[in-house]
Amino acid sequence: MSQPVGRPTPVTNATQAQKPSGMPIHKYGQYDAVDIPDRTWPNGRITKAPRWLSTDLRDGNQALIDPMSPARKREMFDLLVRMGYKEIEVGFPSSGETDFNFVRSIIEEGAIPEDVTISVLTQAREELIERTVESLRGAHRATVHLYNATAPTFRRVVFRGTKEQVKQIAVDGTRLVMEYADKILGDETIFGYQYSPEIFTDTELDFALEVCEAVCDVWQPEEGREIILNLPATVERSTPSTHADRFEWMSRNLSRREYVCLSVHPHNDRGTAVAAAELAIMAGADRIEGCLFGQGERTGNVDLVTLGMNLFSQGVDPQIDFSQIDEIRRTSEYCNQMEIHPRHPYAGDLVYTAFSGSHQDAIKKGFDAMEADAAAAGRTVDEIEWAVPYLPIDPKDVGRSYEAVIRVNSQSGKGGIAYVLKNDHKLDLPRRMQIEFSKIIQQKTDSEGGEVTPTAIWSVFQDEYLPNPENPWGRIQLRSGQTTTDKDGRDTLTVEAVVDGRDTVLTGTGNGPISAFFEALATTGVDARLLDYQEHTMSEGASAQAASYIECAIDGVVLWGIGIDANTTRASLKAVISAVNRASR
């Protein structure tokens, strides 16, 4: 039968077949399945938050190229407390003086709220256990977390020991933790214990159960005396469904299960740690250990931000406050000295941004429909169920906004406003500032039409962000500033300025010039809060100018400012003034 004229030839499956990759697949074996035909977790739903433990200060910190300084550690700890984490693994005290001294500092300085339990990790060696327990002296609530490797490769290659010898390490270690806790810690400490059969994902299930039962026999969990059994995916090895099967099997077979907190600690080697954690909870786990934004060894620990926000997006209270996601991200980036990816779920620079015109149109129509539905119901938009295409949550619930990136004319600045500002004026705008300014340019094109030339873009930018003697505007003009630092590292800033047409001297104190300036501005009625700060030099040499970019929440409105000066501190103060002046313009 001939093919009708004008109709394309059908493509068969044979012509689409993939070819062998040529990669050495013979080196890798299949991961064992779990014999659990009556598994129940596929029908489960997560309807409440699990217990959370942040291990940013231990597992996350040990994975950093530049481990946190004591100041950065303290800032991370304070952030976790503010967010609402009640269990925080604060270090590995026996690993060195830095971790030991940090644990002592937060205890002795009263930094730990009474409802927060700190946890410390130790290997199963007596001198390390003693040092670990010693670090907790005087703590109100504390847990010692002991681990030893139980997987067959470690038994054979690393320790060269039998199953019985490996189990005895866990038993002896548990007994030593109890003995030193009785000897060192007083009645003021509510003391708990956690055990991890490390590399649980590679340990035979029956042996993992045998070791956990032996540890429980020593600890003797009962009413009011729980034990935390943490089953770590030290290396993620298989599908999240298999991980869930292993948890359901352990949960079913543990004796004294009602006194066991079953904890999941996924890593992200296969890129499925979030799914593995969620399915483990459906399979019986009670608690999740992880790090903010997935920090940690290799591909990272499971991401506590994504897990918590996934619950929030389903109407389940995560019991952790993510409402200021950019502050959380900024603090995490400072503490870890690592940037968060712009496509990171919920927190990335671009996750509430639509580049596609069809996406922008659908989102706009979604907002319009929400307003119409709310009006018809006699309610506000915040009181009805969220339903906007492409936006799984309302961005303002995490302190963000929907940002539609408007493409300027293809001839504009040989590729857009960011190119013009960087190529012609050496200004490398942060991504969210690019988004903000693109809206201002779009308003110009909408009202005037035609091409937006590079000269016009620069003129609009100067008028919007850079008041100067030829173009004065705004409440505040900076004249001079001087900073002094006391012995505790606190900065006092004195600024001479013109405020509302009057010569004024402003003074403030903070943990840096910007923080001090915000305090000084508060005396003029300005309520400003830092969200993001970036800077760069605009050229090389001793006379180089610096550009500072500040993102602020000013009386609840998020705005960017920019300052340019040879002095970086002065540039940052100018950037704050730029944002503050724009807020009152």
C-alpha cells in the first residue's frame, strides 16, 4: 500500500531505539530489594510535621572547604533557633578544640532556649566519649549521638572484623556513654541518647536490626526514656521506594517500638534525598535529620528547606518559620561561604520568575481570577485557596514577590539592560535588582513606545538610583561618615547628612557599618531591614571605584539601592540611602 502524497512517513520504534552507551556497567551491581509484599507506605499521607534535627553545624560544617568560624557558627545556631528548630546537632566536640569550645560557649552564654535540645556526635572510643560528654556539662537538654559503621564493605575492608565484633563496638560504646553521663552530668541536664548503624543503606536489614536491639538492651528504653535510632543513608544507593521499604521493615520488626524515635538521615547521591525522606516518613519514620538548602558531604544532606516548604505547599504546618526566605538564604550563604543555586526550590533567585510570555500571561490571569473569586466570596485573597498557574505557593508568604522578567527590544543595548549596564558602565547588577529595573524600563516602553537605547537605559537608571548634585532628590543626602570599632567588635557609626533639608548628625551601633546605619536611620523614622548585600570593584588599581548593591525592606516595601564610591564603606552607605530615598520618592 503506497503512502498518501503529502503525509509524512511514520517513525517506527526501531528508528528511535537508544544505542548502548559503552560505559563500564559491568562494574556495578543491582541493589537488593526488600521482601515486603504487604507494604503499607504507598497509601500513606504526611498530615503533620515530623520532628526535625538540623545538622548544619556538624554534618554541614564538616563538608565545607572553609569550616565555619566561631562567629559564623553562632550566627547559624541563632538562625536555626529563630526558625523554630528544637533539635540541633551542634558539633563533634572530640574532633578538636574548635567544636568543643563552641559547644561550651553556647551553654555558658545561655544561648540555648530551654525547649531546645542540642546534640553532639561521637565515635565509639572511650576517650572520645568522655570528651564528648564533658562538653555538655551544664546543658539543660542534651543528646549524645554515637555511631559505628555496620555495612559489610566496612566490616571487611576498613575494620576487618566480624559481625559480632562490630555489634560489640555499638554495645560497649552505649554503655560508656551511660557511664560518663552518670559521672559528669548533673540532675540539671535532661539527657538523651541516639545511635546510628552507619551506612544503614548498605547494611543487611537483619543485622541492622540485631545491632539496634543490642543497643536497646543496654539503654533500656521505656516510658519517659526514649532512644533515637537513626538509620542513615550515608550514601544514597537506590530508589526512594526501596528506602521506604527498609524503614517500614525496621519499624515493623523493632521491639519496644513505642519507645523508639526512628530517624531518617538521607544524603543526596542519587538526587532523590527529598523523596527518600518523605517516603520514609510515610513508612514509619518519626524524625528527619538534614541541613538548610541541602548542605553536606558530596551532594549534600537532605534539604530541610525544601522538605518544610513541601509540607507548607500542601497545607501542613512545618512548624518551622520560612516566612523570610531571603534572610535565611543570606545567612546560610554567609555562614557556609557557598551560594544557593538560582533554581533552588522556594529560595532561588529565579523560582518566582517567568521568562516566557505565555507563562507571564497565565500567571497574570491567575492573579486576576484569585481577586475575582475572593471578591465574589466576600473575602480577601489571603483567605481563599491559592490557585495560580506555575506558582505552587504565594511568593509573598516567604517574603518574595512574583517577578515577570520583561524582555526589552532585541536591539536595546545589544542584548538588554543588564548587558548595557555591565558592558558600558561596569555595573554587574544582582539578578533580583535586574528584575526590579526591568520593570521600570518596561513602564517607559509602555508609555513612550519605540526602542530603548543604551543611552536611555543609563539615563533612567541614574534617575532611579543615583541622585547627585545635578539630579538631587530624596529625604537624605550623605556628607561624611566615620566608624569606630570597640574591643567586642561592635561598630559605632557617626554620619553627617542632610535630612529633610536640615543638617543632621546620625549615630548608630551594630555588628558592622550597615547595621549601625540602619540603627541611626531609625531615629529619623525609617524602618529598614537588610535583605541582601553585594559589592564589586569597577576597575583595577588604587583609585578603583566600588559599587555596592543593597536590598532592603523599608516599611515593608522591598527595594534595591546602589552606591558608587572609592571607599567601600561609603559606597554601602550610599546604597542604603539610595534605597531609603526611593522608598519616599
